[in-house]
Amino acid sequence: MVGLRIVKFAQGTLQVRTNQQGEFIFMSVEFKHRCPSEMKFICFTLLIISRATESRSEQFEVVGPADAVFVVAGEDVILPCSVKPNISVVDMRVEWFRPDLKDSQLLHLYKDHEDRNTDQIQSYRGRTKMNHQELQRGIASLKLSSVQVSDEGLYKCFIQSKSWNDDAIVNVKVEAVGRPPVITVDGFDDSGGLHLQCESEGWYPEPDLEWLDSEGVRLRSETTEKDKNTDGFSVKNTVIVHQSGKIYCRVKMRHHMLETLIITTNDMFNLWRTSAILFSVVVVLSGFAGILLAVFIHEYKELDELLKSWKIPRVDLGFCWFKCDHVSRNRHSECDSGC
């Protein structure tokens, strides 16, 4: 199918014919005013240059942010997008979509002077908005409300006119600030070291946990335990301290930080020392009592064997009553006398 395009200029009319594949076939120029024969080539050249300059003026560049856009989960964010030079894009097509998702799903569409979001991603429904007044100044930024962790990723701003189009990428980084860290005391070890455990949850992305003393010096601690669930990342770490003072547990992530303070006192360590001394005394006394009991039992058995060998009646009334209750009196005459 042959195509015909007619372009009217102040000096005349330009006709361009193309074939079905869009390849150039024929071009003709008609002037309103007769151009001298010796200047026809010059007139034609001027017309071509004029048209090329006009076409060039319709070109534009879509510009996005140079760096990633950071936003805290639950807040709103503006995804910047504009054209250079600052020409109006009211009559153009503006499309936002996620190129990092399957099939580059539609996020927001502005076309024919209105928003058309019937094919919008379900999770974004009611959360996108474009300021139509700013389109006059070449600004096609998109407002995204109630940001979720799943919103992190790449966004493409595509702007198309009748003869030109361009796009820009916006990289969105979502952060979720977790709960303040909680410090618990897990007791003492054998060396008298106080075990402190710190735990925090609800972070995204994965945070770092560290212990600091009153001077801000980082303390050596065990390996941090990290876990991920639907609420984000949770972290847990334990440190052992041997002296009193201020101890900080700090959880940090990118631009955010939360910390909790605990003050260890001499009373805590004195309590352990007192408990250790008492425990030692109890162990020593228990051992001494055990030795005495063993000696007593041993001596008693020897005495019992000696009495049996001499056939002397027992004088232990308590023992006799016990045997009388469990053995026939007729068989134990020694119990008859004792009972």
C-alpha cells in the first residue's frame, strides 16, 4: 500500500510518497510563489533544511533521578520524571510500568488527556496519581502512596509524542524500620561474665547489630542470628561483660538506627560473687555432711556385726520396734523384750 504525506509550509507544499514498508519512493515540492529557475535547487534545499529543523525541535529527552529513590515503608513517595527541554506533554502518552516484573506490567497510563488504568497491576490500584497540571511544564512524575516492601524495584517512565518517544528508569529502594532493640539479662557464666542478649525485629532490608561500651568502642560478641519472615528481618545477639558501666545495643540499616542502653552495676557482679560463695559453702558443707554420714553408717554396721557375733541383745529401741512391726515376734525373742 502506497502512503502519501503532505506537509504544508509558508513557502509551499511538500509531498512525500512511501511504499508499504515505509521506504521512500517519491517527493515533490510545490511553491506558492514561483522560484526563479536558477534558484530552484536553493529553494528546495532551504525547504528541506527548514523541515528538518522543525522535526528536530519536536525531539525531547526523558530524564529521571541519577540516584536511587529511598522511601520508608508506609510512607508516600514521588517518582521523578520530566522532559528536556521543558515542553508540554499534555497531548502526549505517558506510561509508567515495572520492567523488572513479568511482561513489564502496567503501573499507570495517561492517554488522550486522561488516566486509563483499567489494566493496572492489582496491588497498585488506588495508590498511583499523576498531577495533570504539571504536565504543562513537562513534568510527568508519579506519586505512589502507602509504599510496601514489595514496591522495591525498577520503574520506567515512557513518554511518546506523534513523532518521538523516550524513557527513563527510576530505581526505588524501600526501607522498613524495625522495633527498638530489647536487652535481657541471661545470667552469669562460670567466669563471672554477665550474659546480655539483644533482639529486634521488623527490619528491611537486613540490618546490622552491634554492642558498644560507654566510650563508643565496639564490643566483641557472638555471631548475630538473623531470620526473615513476613514482617521483615529479625536479629539477635549475645555479649558477655565483666565489669560495670553503660552498654549499648545498636541496630542500624542504611539511613536508620535504633539503640537501647543498659547500665550494669557493681551490685549485679557482687550478687554473683555472693551467690558463688554461698554455693561453694553449701557444696563444702554438703560434702562434709556426706562424709560424716558415710562414717556413721560404716561404724554402725561394724557395731551391728560385733553384737551379732557376741549374741548380745540390741538396745536400739527404734530398730527393734521396726523389726517387731515387720517380723513375727515368735521368731525374734530380742524384739519381744525390746517391745
